Amino acid sequence: MRDLDLSSLNPVLSSSAAPASAREAVQALRASQIREVANAGFGIADVLPFWFGESDRVTPAFIREAAAQALTRGDTFYTHNLGIAPLRDALSRYVGELHGATPADHIAVTSAGVNALMLAAQLVTGAGERVVAVTPLWPNLVEIPKILGASVETVALDYGARGWALDLDRLLAALRPGTKLLMINSPNNPTGWVMSRDEQRAVLEHCRRHGIWIVADEVYERLYYGAAGERTAPSFLDLASRDERLICVNSFSKAWLMTGWRLGWMVAPRALMDDLGKLVEYNTSCAPSFVQQAGVVALEQGEASTQALVADLRASRDHLAAALAQLPGVDVKVPQGAMYLFFRLAGAQHSLELCKALVREAGLGLAPGSAFGPEGEGFVRWCYACDPERLDAGVARLTRYLA
Ligand SMILES: Cc1ncc(COP(=O)(O)O)c(C=O)c1O
């Protein structure tokens, strides 16, 4: 028998093998600049962190107790790919009340919003396709399609005297025939911009005409500071039928303070559900079963705590904006949604470097505007989901630093 040259088969033995590396599309992904700032703070004990998109409060006790009870009952097994029936039914009632009839077979439970965004993108786009996203934007919406090999073109919001605004004509021009998907997030992270119902209608009609999918990230829909009695920001679900090319992504993370639980959902055409089930199978198989049980309780008993949270967030937003407006070099507008102030700061032309310096020299943790796209440069993001006293302590640090 002829001797085989094993080195050509075994990369460990082969001297000519290329070094191990991830796919090019993955190597090209942007690393998180927020993490980079947080890393600059490692080892510094006294940092006030306002950089991540999360409240400093724990999940309400009745939701934690529901999960504990489910665990005690032994609720530790795989579930249906699309979620347990009681949760899909509860979501059907909840979404239906806010946005009109939404049968449970249009709803899939996911492992939070990020997973729902990935699944939605996997469902409708792929290599070589053209995706449009409105920025500044939480990076995941821009990077996820790139993982799949799609190319992403961005349309920037404009910043003016009244804050961030959409140039609708520019967006519609970018959504030219052949575009596969629009990724849009309102209320928006980081700017707090809220898309108006008229803008949604125009975009929806345009996308219908050209067969373009919309993935609407509405995870902040309840963190909306509209007129009294308005429980939610305008949603594409208010305008669209449930069977057209629209996938709405949502999450328990923000409105029920459940970031660490990893529970979310999407509303999508019935015709996608079988294929979505396969994707869930190959991504996560299902969301954790005891977490889903707690989700039912959050939906059924959580309205008062969500409304109280939104009232507190509104007060924190106003408190922080008023304090920042006093500082020299700060240009701050009060947005209508989400839980961030995204403000211009004189001297923040290199916001990443500035935020690293703020951590090291002032013990203040903010997110650099450039983390959300080039149009965010010159701005910094402050998550105000905490008590006013903590915000005051942060403002005092910023004031000292600027002085
Ligand atoms: C715009 C936006 N979408 C989706 C998410 C996803 O959150 P989660 O995966 O915790 O549901 C976030 C989190 O910060 C976000 O800011």
C-alpha cells in the first residue's frame, strides 16, 4: 500500500495550512465600542455605568416568583419551537389589545429580541441581497444581515433644532426596487426618535409596491412618552395586515425589566411559521420553559408595573435633560421614546476616545455616539433608567470633567 502524506489531510501537520480564522463576513463585523469603553473601565472600582441599555432595577418580584414556581414544579424540559401555547395565547391577547387582532399562529416566542432579529433576518434575507437600515442605530440591526452575507446601506436621520428626524424622501429613494429588506427601529436606540404613523404608512405603502420586507424592531414600544393614555408608540402592526411582508420584533427585556431572562417574540405572516420553526430548532430549539411560564405571568399581571416604570422613566428623562441642559457645550433634546438621551457634547468629535477618558478620569460610563454609526459621532448616549440621585451623581462627575 502506498504511504499517504498525512500532513496534507491534517491541518495540524500541514505547514502550508492557512491560519485558523472565521469567515470573512464575520471578521468584518464591527466590534462593540460600548464594550471597548467598558473594558477601559476594568479595574476602576468607582464607575457610574450608564452605558448599557438596561435599568438598574431587578425584575418585579411577581415575575421572579412565577419562574421560581415553574422551576419548583419541574418545568425544565424543551418546549415547542414556537413557544408554549399559554404564552402564545397570552401574547395574542396582549398584542391584540394594543394593535388589533393578532392570532396566536402569527406569534413565535424567541430567546429575546436579539434572537428574534436574527431569526427574522434569516427568514427573509441572505447572501448578496441589499438591506437598508435607518441610523444612528443599535449595531445589531446593521450587523446581523452582514453575518448572512447581505450588504447593508444606511440612511441617516437628520439632527436639527427639534432633535432627530427622518428625511422620508431619502429613505424611500434608498428603498429602490430590488431591495430585499428594511430594518427599522422605533422608538430608536440610541436617539429616542419615534417614527410617526404617517411615516410608517408611507414606508409601508412603498415597501408593498416594491415587495420589500420590513423588519420592525419595536422592543421599546411601551417606553413611549406620548399623550396621556397612549400606551404604546405607533406600530407597523396598527397599519398592516398580519399576512403581508412585515415581521415585528419585540421583547420582555425593556417593559418588564427582564434583560437577563432572554425572552421575546415576533409577529409574522402565518405562511412563515413552519420555516421559522425550523430556524428556531437550528438556532436555540426553544426559549427556556420556566422563563416562558414567567412570561405568561408578566403579560397577565404586569400592566401596572410597566405603566409605573414608564412614569418613572419619563421623570428620569426630564430630570437628566434639565440637568444636562445647564452644562456648557451640551446640546440635549428630549426625545419621545426609549430610555436614552443622545446628546451632542462639545469636544466629542472622537466620542470613543472621550468616553474612555470619561471612564478613566471621571468614573462616568457613557456610550460613544460612534458606536451607532458615523452619523452618531460627536454625540454620547446616556441610559437614564435609574433613580434621579444616581443621575445627579453622574451629572456632577461630567460637570467636574468638563470644568
Ligand atoms: C433597538 C434594540 N433592539 C433589540 C434589543 C434586544 O434586546 P433583548 O435581546 O434583550 O430583547 C435591544 C437591546 O438593547 C435594542 O436596543
